[in-house]
Amino acid sequence: MSQRDLRTVAELAGAELEGAHPTEVLRWAGETFGDRFAITSSMGDAVLTSLAAEAVPGIRVIFLDTGYHFPQTLQTRDRVATELDVEVISVRPHLTVAEQNVKYGQSLYGRDPDLCCSMRKVEPLNRVLRGYDAWGSGIRRDESPSRANTPVVGWDSRRGMVKVNPLAGWTQSDVDAYAAERGVIVNPLVEMGFPSIGCAPCTQRVAQGEDARAGRWVGSDKTECGLHV
Ligand code: SF4
């Protein structure tokens, strides 16, 4: 499909699938794009991945292996790869953490998190997505004000591809209920007060009542790593 056709498909589906169950959205994406559709997961939980494994068995799940993850996150990734009907693809940055430290100095995340995210998350994701027409993520409208207008299916103009957000309309309660009911794999850090889990140096516990993403890049005005804008 040309980019123009893909964009038309995204706009029509965004309207038609608004309010649909995530399984229906994922099934539509699998049927429409075949193996040119993959999802991403930060391995905070396997809710989206479990839904996708049922709707599109064998689907590829892209994990951005930044080199800065908590051990629990890597263990969650390994469980997902072993226990679910998916193919997990771990994508690494061009530079190891040690090489980045030599080139840019220690703790770049503390001095220039946008540059660090750009090299360790955005470039690897852009690189791997070149082989696809559509990608899916687990972002939700209730996570933060910056995600409040997330469409269920939209157009990723920066990458020229369709973006599928099956959980956009779900709340944290919906996710928790689904995870409990289905016994979904959840990163142990969630129970420890980390509802949104990224790289260890940039993720803190959140207080009760705060946005799920309030623990990310605490002390800076950064709210997104650059993957979803
Ligand atoms: S979240 Fe922090 S450590 Fe991870 S890539 Fe971004 S700035 Fe670097």
C-alpha cells in the first residue's frame, strides 16, 4: 500500500473502531497488514501483548533494550517470550552504555535525556519499524494529559505509517481487571509502586493519586521519550 492509501486506511479505521474492544482492533490490524504489523511493549505488563497473542498469534513484539532496564523488566520480557504465542524482538542502540559514556560522558540521561532517549529508544525503534506498515502500542488516554487525545487508530506522520493504540480508551481499572481476570504477566515493579516503567535511572515510584507517568524523568519537564509524538 502507498503511504497515501495507508493514511486513508488509518483515518477510516480510527473512526470506525473508536470504542471497539482492543481484541477487535488488534484483529483488524492483523487482517489488514499481516506480518507488516508489529506491536511494541515496555514490559510493564503483558496486557497488550496477551491480547495481541490471542488476536494475532505469533505477532512480533518489539522491545527497546536500552541497556538501562531494571532486572525485573528483562525478566518480564523473558517470561513473555517463553509463555505467550509471540516473537519478541529486542532492539539495541548502536552504542552500548559503556561506549556512550566514553563518547558523551557518564550519566547523559541526567544532563540531556532527550539526546539519550533519541539514541537509545527513538533511533532503534525507527530502524526496526522500517520493515512495517503499522505498529501498535499500549498507550492510553488516562495515563497523562499529553496522551489524552490518543486515537485508537491514527497516522504516524513522522514515520509515515499507521499507529494502532488498542488500549487508548481503557482506564487503569480496565487494565487491572483484565490482568487479574486473565492472570496476565505483570512486571513485579508495578506492585512496588511503579505504574509506568522505563529505564531505571529515569523511573521513580509515584505517590497515590499522581498520574501513572509522574515517576518518569522526575525533576525535569520531560514527559515523553519521543516514541509517541
Ligand atoms: S529513559 Fe533515561 S536512560 Fe532511558 S533512554 Fe531515556 S534518558 Fe536514557
